Amino acid sequence: MLGAPYVARLLGGTLTGRLPNAMAPIGILLWITGSGGTIAFGGLLAALYGLASALSQPVKGLLMDRRGQRAVHLPAAVLNSALLIALPVAGPYGGAAVTVTLAIAAGLTAPPLEAGLRALWPSVLPEHRLRHAALALDTGTQGLLHIVGPVLVAALASAYSPAFALATTAALGLAGTLVVATTPPSRRWRPRPAQSEDGATRRLGSGPLVALFVALLGVGFALGALTVWAVSMARIHHTDILSGLLPAAFSAGSFLGGLVYGRRTWPASTSRQLRLGSAAFLAGWLPLLALPGPHAATATVMLPGAFLTVLVATAYVTTDVLAPAHRTSEAYAWLILSIGVGQAAGTALAGRLAEHELILPALPAAGALFTLAVLSLARPGHTPRPVGRHRRRRT
């Protein structure tokens, strides 16, 4: 799969271009605290950046479906990079209002590389087996961003300065986006025109598709709760490294799960894969209810991580089947938004319950249970169409 034309370039460029998603919030927080600001204000700016990036995804997806990828990626990357560089330069002179405005604007202009890459796979890899492997690897490697990104920005801020770390973040985002946008498949990509099959049976607001997006709120909730639980574990066991080690182990499980899942195609329907994946995702969280120690917890969180890839990759396939052919980028963006909103909710609730050591480990399982319940009731993707059979797009 990696040997197919443009695949390695698209994957590498997208991962590099999306590093600011993991680096910018930490970089902003470090810059604020390093400049004498409070952690509360730095955390607010970081949250606003992430929230603005998530909420603007559907709009940017819609623009890609209408104007093409290059017309969206390049202006967004230039603006995002310029705003990240301007933040430590102009922020101290304009006060809190200017700083907040710059942070929100930077989030709004983050290029929609993830949704764009998912829309490219059918034209880059017409063969179902290779496309399945690419989708699984693409989904599994996302966790690497949240391992490499925070470590890299923290190291740059420590060795040089937070402003330098933000400038490097901006440069990486722009470089990765340029790699993707100058790739022939991205330059030539256009959505397939609307056809009669995209009428009543294929609406972006159709019940099965909306049910899928609602179900994925639970996935995001589990991810957000995991972050707070990891910090709580580090405090309980007086081991600071656990706050980063536990999410890293979860991400490693996701990467390994993607490798295993992508090595073969699976005969079950998308609906069945979604339900089985969500059930396994739930089962992976249940051992945390026994309040394991640090070593056992680190090994345990790899299991739900492995099934996260199965669940999310199948959700993308289901979205491709259910969404109108001329609005696939927008549909992928709504999927990303659903997970992001759920993640914010999980972080917020877990933060409120951080002192309840018996309740906190149950929150990721609660999110997974919500996902399984919605998928079991709604059965999105229940279709005789073969799993992963994407529509081919013109290039």
C-alpha cells in the first residue's frame, strides 16, 4: 500500500501538517505561563484554539466540496501559520482581547487535512484491499500526533523559547500542507456531481448518518475522560510521567490495532463491524473499574486503543456509503467534529469529578457504552453493500 503512487507522500504530509493540532494548544499554554500569565488563561486560550478548529471543520469541508482541496488547504495553512507566529509577537501589545482573537482565528483557519485525506483515498487507491489498509493505517497513526506533538513543542520551548516553539509549529503545519496540496491527486480532486441517487436516500442529514455522528460523541467522551484520568493517576501514585504515559500507551494500542486491522479485509457488514468494534471498545475499558495499579493500567489501556481504530475506520467507511457523493468532505468533517465535541465534554465532566477516584475510571466506559447503545439501536450502515466499497471519484 505504501508503495502505491502518492500514498506515502499524502500520509506523511498530512501527519506533518496536522502536528499543530497537537502542538499549538501546548505551545500557547507554555507561552502564556512563560510570559507571566496564569495557567487558567493559558488553558482557556488552548481550549478556544481547539474548539474553533473543531467547530469550523464542516464549513471547511463544505468549501472543499465546492472549490476543491487546494483552494482551501493553501489559504488556510498560510493564515494559520501567520496567526500562530503573530500570537507571541502581537499578543503582549494588544492585551487579552487581541490574544484571544488571534488564538480563535488561528483555530478557525487550521487546514482540514484529515477530512481531505479521507476524501482522496478512493481515487488514489481504487483497489479495495489497499484502500482498506490505508484507511486503517491513517486512523491508527493519528495517535502518534498526540505522542510526538506535545513532547516536541515542550522540548523546543525548554531549549529555546515558547515563541520559537510556536514558530516551529507554524512552519511544520505549512510545510505538511504544501506537501499535500501540491500532490497531483489533491490538486485534481473534485467531488462527484450530485446525481439522482443522492436525493431522498442520500442526505447529509439522514437519520442513519446523524445517528452515527451522535454515537461518535461517546468515543470522544471516552478520549477526553482518559486524559483527566491519566492526570489523576499520576497524582494518586505520585508519578508525574503517568499523565503522559497512559495516553501514549492508548495511542500505541491504536497504532498496533490499525496495523492488524489493515492487514486483511473483513467479511462482516459495516453495521456489524461498528457494533462489534464498539462492544470491544467498551470491554477494553471495563478492567479500569478494578482500579489497577500503574503498570497494569498502562498495559490495559492499549486494548481499547486497539479497537478505537476499528471503530473509527469503519465509521469513515459508513459515512462514505451514506453521505451524498458531492458532500463527502463535509460529511467527514462532521464526523471529526462529533468526536471533538465529545472529547471536550468528556474532559470537562471528568475535570469536575476529578476528586472522585472511584467514579473517574468509569467515565471512559460510560462514553463507550453510549456509543454501543446508539449503534445497536440505530444500526447505521445496515446495507447489503460490501464493506469498504467506496465510490470512485474523478481525478
